[in-house]
Amino acid sequence: MNRSLVSAGISPTACCWLNGRPDRGGATPASSPTPRFALDPACKVFHYAQEIFEGLKAYKWADDRVALFRPGMNARRFNQSAERLCMPEIPEELFLAGIAQLVALERDWIPTAPGTSLYIRPAMIAVEPALGIKPSDHYYFYVILSPVGAYYATGFSPVGIMVEDLYVRAVPGGTGEAKTGGNYASSLKAGLEAKKTGFDQVLWLDGREQRYIDEVGAMNMFFVYGSTIVTAPLSGSILPGVTRDSVLKLAPTLGYQVEERPIDVNDLMADIKAGRVTEAFGSGTAAVITPVCRLCYKQETLQLSGGNVGEITQRLYDALTGIQTGKRYDPFGWVTFVG
């Protein structure tokens, strides 16, 4: 394989997919190094946005073993998203076995430089060619692989976040807790406006009162109060992040307390000003753990951690990436090996 493609920033893909209804025993597997789907213009995915996806990573360890990080959680969340979008569930064992086989076949594409990994994108789309609002009778489930580096161009460096107080991403009872493309499409306008003013991402507030912290589009958010790490509860509008769950379980082993509770944005800004909030960071599969150095709300920008990476954020990042890459012991059994 041509390694220069990766170094040039061109991401090759590999794909395996199922055609049909896996919940009815009618799915047939296929694979392709350069997948191309011929889709009818009337496919329901184009008109009614019936689609879901997941994101996880594979890491090549120093001993040449290939590790997946908590893939079972992705399989379960994928099916939770499917249920919300009226799509068929993929048997968990099929989901995991298919990914394991594909990654094993394409293991030579897994980069080994620090901060790199193989990104895995399972997805399912509605392909019944019919106009009319009802669940599709036909679906494609497929998996894309791509070598990746750090999510942000600056790598593990602090980013600036703007709190969005005009647009709304999701509300309880909607699709915010499902991993579906519509959630991300609705965030694009606010994200572009944030970047125009020098910020990297948007922090969403709840859709009812626009008062309580929800999440950043690509990350769940955490705020550090001394030795206590606080994050918003899963209210129905927040994606239940795999990395979020990992932080909540990992932090106590490092000597920190964790709390899931509503966070009023006005209280948060006051606590940052008073020095009660000492750090902030986001978590996600793509971003892993990302330190936040600036938070802007209603034209007021406050600095965190002196503009640097906070001590607790750094410890969590080192511990989590250490488990993922085999540099630290995994006391939770989170790592699954491929091949």
C-alpha cells in the first residue's frame, strides 16, 4: 500500500456492507476497497434523513497487536439510534465481528505515529426508492475505515468554545441522544459563525430554557471544580458518549470525584470568574480529551487554566490514551484485540 497517501493527508478507505434487512435474515454481505453505491434519487435517506452512524478507533500497539476501544458500547449505541430512527437493529455479534474482520484485513493502514489511529465509521442508510414519509423497507449497513491524526489541527492544545444562545441543537424527546446526521446538520450554521469570531466549537444550551449546558457538537463537556469533575446529565438531548463514560469511570481511580448534574450557564460563568472552576475539557471518540482555554457567552470571554492545559485534563488524557495505546494497564477490560 502507498504510505505516501497517508503522509499527504489523503485518507484511503475500505468498506464492508450489508444489503437488505439484517433483522429479517435477508442481508447479504459484500466488501470493496473503494466502495461505490448506486442509489436511486428517490431513496428515503435523501428526503427523510433516515440514517445513523457510529465512530470508534483501532490502535496498533508497540507489540504489533491491534486494539479496539470499547467497541461493545458503540454496537449498543448504534442499535439505540436505530430504534429511535425506526431502523432495523444490527445483531451486536455481527456488528463486532464485521468490524474486527475488516480491521484485521486492513491493519497495514493503521498509523503508528503518536496521536494517530484508524478511524472506524459504521453507518446505516435507508435506500428504499419511494417518496412518502414512512420507515424504509430496505437499508445499507456499511463500515468505512480511514487513518486519522488529531481531531483539531492544533493537536492536544487548548481550544476556544462559544456558548450558543440563539440556535438550538436538540430537545429531550427529539433525536439528540441518537447519532444521526440531522443533529450535525443543524449545528453547521452556528459552528461557522463561531469560527468567524475566532472560536473552534459551539457549546449548546438546553433547547427548552437555553439555560443549562448540553454538549459541544463533537464532544461532551466537563468542568473541574477543585478535585471534582462535573458534567451535564444525560437528559435525552445529549449523546451518551463512550469517552464521556470512560472519563466518569477513570477519574475516580486517579483520585477525583465526579458529578453528573445540571449546569446553569450563568452560574458557570460566575464560577469561572471566581476561580471555582479551574479547568474545562471536552471528550469524544474523535477528539479523545480536548482542553478548553476560553469560553465565550453573550460577548463575554473568560479564560481557563491560564490559557494552558490543566493538570487534571492532562492526567486524564495521559491515562485514557495510555490504555488505548497499550502504554498503561487496562483495569476495566476496555480493550479488545483484533486478529
